[in-house]
Amino acid sequence: MAPPRDVEVAVIGAGVVGCAVALALTRKRVSVVLLEAEAAPALGASGTNSGILHQGFDSDPGELETALIHSSGIDREPLLTALGIPVVRCGALMRPLDGSQRDAVAAVAASARRNGVSVIERDDGALEIPGEAVTDPVAYTLALAAEAERHGLDLLTRFRVRSIQPDARGLSLGSESGTTVHCRVAVNCAGLEGDTVARLVGDESFWIYPRKGEFLVFDPPAGERLERILLPVPTERTRGVLVFPTIDGKVVAGPTAVDLEDKTDWSVRPEAREEIVSKAAALYPPLADAEPIFAYAGLRPAGRGVNYVIGLTPTCPQLVHAAAIRSTGLSASLGVAEYVTEIVGSLGVQLSPTAPLRGGPPSEDEDRPWWRRTAEYRAEVTA
């Protein structure tokens, strides 16, 4: 099919945030093209995370991130049902490993309550978060894209935006291959390349760096399915290594947190296994002697000194940023989409009442589990 030449909104990036924004806009009867640099959606950070659907129990109260995680939770249940997205409603447990951690766990409980998240404080000092759940993050992202296509979305893959120029309609977006799309408004959901897209219009207001998170995948030790997400007590710098079940019955431990400059380094460091297992086994002792069946790394688009950069671009009034969306992007994606849609409407794009979800058969993307898909794709394209 020939690429669309003229649409109301172009969304740059088909990760979970970009797909959620595209769906929210198409349900408002806005003509949208979704531009993805890779061969398919969810081949970046959205395909290499934990798949955990957070409620924001440990997010900073009062922050935009927290508000968007909360609003996503309100909208998520009807979407999961209508689109047939797999989910395991397993809840989570945070257990202090010694007496010195009890105060930190109590502080998390207090924060959760301020954020309106239901938790249970046990007599042994442990904290239960019943509403935490696990999904397949690739299936989630692809389901959003497929539903948006049912509402009229055009998805263009291998379209890496290399130029953004004002034109009579609004903006002209040019790709590496020379293809051009014209739009009234563009939305920057480019993840790791969010700052690269910003530079195309002379915006140097934020910088993105890759924070590598490495994970190990295990068959369930002794064949026992892990019943819930096991959370470490967080520190000031990181939430730490956790252990969680997957939709397909595996056990995953991770992530690490390694700040990088190279946005193309998706490798797993040799020392990652020891770093992960030593911490994961404290939460789930059966992993101490278990042999991982796979390892993968995700690059989270962290902002330098900023988080959740969502709003109008100071140098280009037709470009909206949804950038520096860190590891909570999966959980907050629906809220981000609503927030961005309101901004797009303020720019003069007509928004109709929201159309109902249509639903349809699940995507038959491929047979590989999600935790292999992106990692093996990255290995192929960098070989």
C-alpha cells in the first residue's frame, strides 16, 4: 500500500506509548499514521521489560508519572478484556530481609496509601500489593496497534524520521529512504531516540541516555510455578533486582541498572549473571542453583535529570513530546495517551467522542516468546 501523504497526526515510534497514543487518537476519529523505525512495533524498550503492570504504589506522590499510572489503571481492565490481552493477576510481595529494612518497607506502604493503592502490612514486616499483575508486553503493544488499525490507523515500519520541516499543512516528516509524510501535528514517542527527534527541530531541552536492565530467564525450579512477584526493598538509586513469573510459566530475575551512552548496546554483560543471581536468590532461594535458559537486556529511555517530558516542543508548536518515559511506560501508557490526546486537541485537531473498542483476533506475530523476540532481533540486526 502506498504510504499516506497527508494525515492529521503522525506518531513517531511504535513502542507501547506510541501505540497507545495512536489508539487513543484513532478512537477520537483522528487520521493517524504511526511511524516505526524498526521492522515491527515493540522491538525496543517495550519488548525487553518485565511485563509488570504496576499500580504506582512506589511512585513519587504528586508527580505526573504517578497520576498517569493511576489513570492507566482505571482504563486498563476494559481494554485487557476487549482485546484479549493475556494477564496474570498474581500480586506482589516485598519482604524485609533483615530488621534494618523494616522501616523502608513501612515507608513504601505509606507511599502506596498516599497514592491510593491498596496494600497489606503483615505482622512479619512484609508488604503485600494485591493489585500488581504481569502481562506479555509485546502482545500488549501489538494489541494496541492492531486495535488502532481497526479504527483506521496506517502503520509504516522501517520509517526512520530524519527531517521535520514546517509546511503549508503543518509539518513534513522525511525518512531515511526519502519517503515523506505530511501532518498537522506530530507526536514524539521515539523512546531512546526521543532527543534525536527533538534535535530535528532545534530542541535541546532534554537528553535521553540508555539505562541497561539485564534479565535472566529460568524454567521454574523443581517445576514449581512462581505464584507472585517478589520485590526487593528499594534504594535511592534503583528499585533493585526482582523475581517474577511470566505468562508462559517461566521465572525471570532482574533487572540490573547500568547507565550507558551507547544506544545500540543491547548485550548482556558477562558479570550480569552473578549480580542478578546473588540478589534474586535472597528473594527466591530456589534460584541459587538454577541454570538460566536465556538472558536479555533492555535499554530504558531515561532522561538526564528529567522524567516524563510530555508537552509542546518549545521550538516547534506542532510537535508534542512524550519522551523520557522510563521503565513505568508500560504501566502508564494509557494515561500518557489520554494526556497527549488532550494536548493534540488543544492544537486545533478535532476530537470526536471516543469510539468503543472493537476487539479482534490476537496478533500472530511469531512463535517466539516475548522475552526472546526483541533480544534475538537485536542480535540479528547488529551481527
